[in-house]
Amino acid sequence: MPEPSRVPAPPGQARLPGKHFWAWLGLAALIVGLDQWSKWYFDTHLFYQERWNVLPFFDFTLLYNPGAAFSFLAGGQGWQRWFFVAIAFVATVLILTMLRRSAGQPLFCLSLSLILGGAVGNVVDRLQHGHVVDFLLFYWNQSYFPAFNIADVAITCGAILLILDEFLRMRRNKRQGA
């Protein structure tokens, strides 16, 4: 018997999203809220480029990134802001579609929810400020990893879980085919 989230709607009727779909959206919204609160906190409690040392290899800092991961396209003339907003909009539509169709697949949906929450969190920054607020800085001696934020952590964890889900799916399919 198919999962309830995969039962097709009767002809001419749209099927409403199930409770799993809304739970995954709730998780994404929680990530957006945590991300925005943390960015607000550091943006109001630190001066630009100020650092609070926490551990010998970790500081809180306040940096602004007009680009993407690792400051990709940060040197653009402002067009990259709208480019990244457009990419996030397309990704959001695709993720919502996949969440709705696959709401009963926990690992897959967890990964999508993390990516969705992170993408929306960074888009909110781009729309409000024209840049993303970063505040987590890891380093060792004079080697620094680019500063990042909660949204970036969520996107990274979501991508790792998405790869893991695909690996497990391939393994499962291989076992069933053997």
C-alpha cells in the first residue's frame, strides 16, 4: 500500500499537504528564526570586524559577505545580490515540491528542510542588507576558515545528509536487486 504522502489526489482535486510536510516546513522556519536571531544578536553587539575570543581556535566576529560561500562573487557590482536571491527562489520552489511529494522520507526531508531553512535565512539577509551577516570564525595559527553563520551550517549539514540519504538509497536498491 502506498504511503499516505504518495497517494494521488482524485482527478480534478488537489491533495492538501499532510502533517509531515508541515512539520518539515516548521523545522525550516525554526532554522530561519534561529539564524535571524543570531545574526541580529551579533550585528547589534559587535562592531564590524570586532572579535570575541571563545576558544584558541574559535572566535565570534562580525563580517558581511555580499557573495556566496567562501565569498564567491563578493567583488561583483551588486548584481550578485539578485542572482543569489533568484537561485534561492528557484531552490525554494524545488525543495517545497520535493518535500510535498516525499514528506514521509525522514532523512531526505530532514536534509531538504535544513537546506531550505538555511537558504531562506541567507536570502532574508540579502534582501534586508544586501549582504549576509557572518559571525562564526574558526582558525588555527594564521590559517582561517571563512566566517559563516547558522544558515550556512544548516545548508552544509543538509547537503551532507542528502548525500548520505542517496548513498543509503543506492545501497538499499542494490540489496533489493541482488
